[in-house]
Amino acid sequence: MPRILIAGCGYVGEATADLFHAAGWDVEGWVHSKQSATRLSKKPYSVGVIDISQRAQLPQRGAVFDAVIHCVSSRGGDAEMYRHVYLNGARNLVERFPGTAILFTSSTSVYAQRDGSWVTEESEAEPLRQTSRILLEVERLVLDKGGTVMRLAGIYGPRRSALLTRFNDIENDRFVNQIHRDDIASAIFLLLNRKQQDAAQIYNVVDDQPIRQSECHRWLAQKLNRPLPPLAKSAHPRKRGDSNKRVSNVKLRRSGWTPQYPTFADAMENSILPSFALE
């Protein structure tokens, strides 16, 4: 039975752990807090409280895995937190599990294009924000070890949608690139289950339809029977910076991945709005 470690068994990590367990993998998940461990205590796989940024907390022997997923969260932190959680965590995982396939969930925020152009994995990645530059450092570390990097678009899914919770903010009508949580999990599952692993690869993980922010809000306004908010300066700083681009998923699609929620409307209708209605 293959064994997998999910370092960061949170919103994305939990869905990924559930998928691998259902497929017969021996799953171990690591979380940052006792509260998270308690929440996951009824899961049919092992969950431990380990901060991967602290080398001493990682088990020094035993714990052999066929694959390791680095999908911890900075919990909205600044550059110092990014370096602590993402970069130090990656260094510790690479050192503790040499030779093990490592997959890192990065971000499409590393693309800083502002002209609405299409970007692929071959496009220039020179972000202005220090947090995204740190993600590039982590990517290089993982790729140098033959690992896989997944650049995730804006994550949404059950009980989580920035566009829905910030419905009154439309700024500059930029393109929005999104990906449903469950489609991230299925992409990870696909890439780690292939018989022939392609070492040191980058994949954009995004749905099929980059969409302008105004189109998203127009759809939501009609669906929720609410007035369309005016175009205005947002009161919230954007985690992904001031970019405006359309991210391509062609490479991942060619690998055999098919998203369950290929468009904004598909996800909203079938997953996101129903979950908010239940709250």
C-alpha cells in the first residue's frame, strides 16, 4: 500500500487526504494546531500536530513515504511568515525525506502580468511582491530536487469564495483566475498516481474560464437578486497583488486532468452557493 504525507491538512489538504484514502493509500496528515487535529480526529487516517518550519518537530527516523505534499498555509501572513512557513518548511521536508517525491502547492501570484494576456508555465514569473518572490524560492528548491510544483489560482469551494463574501468590491475589472478545492485535489491525485513521474515540472492549476470580475458579479447579482455593485476602489488589499492575466491550464489538461467545475458558473451553481445557503 503506497504511503503519502500531507503536510498541511487544511482546506485543500483535507480534501486531498480524503481522496487518497478513498483510493487505498495509507495517509498521514500534519496540522499546525491541536484544534485542527481535534477537528480531524474522526478521520480514518492518522493526523499529527507538527509544525514543518520547526526541524526538531519532524520525526527523525521511521516515517517512510512514497510521496510528500507541502500544502501548508501562511494563514494570511507577511513575508517573514512566508519565509518561515513555506521556505523553511520545504527545506526541512527535503532534508528529512531525501529521494521522496515532493509536490509543492505554489500560487499563480508569481505571474505579475498586468495586460490581461494569457500566461503558461513558460511565461515570465517576476512578481513584485516579496511574498510571491519567496514562493519562487520554494519552487526552485523543490524543482532542484526533482519535485513537482503546482501553481494554484484563487481557491474557492464549499463555504469559501472571496468573490461572494466581497460582493460589493469590483476593482479595475481585472481577470479573475479561480480553481475549486476539489479540482486541486484531483490534480494532485493525478500527478502523483502516474506510472511515469515527470521530474521537476510546473503545472498551472486553474479552471477553464478566466473571467472578468464584473462578469462574476453580474452573474451573482442576477442569481442572488441583488443590485450590481459599482466599479470602485476595493477596501481590501489583494493577496495576489495588482496583476491582470489569464492563466492557462492546457499543460495540466494534456496530462489527463479534467476539472469537475470547469467554469465559475458550474462551481457556484453546484457547490459554492448551496454550501453558503446551509450556513
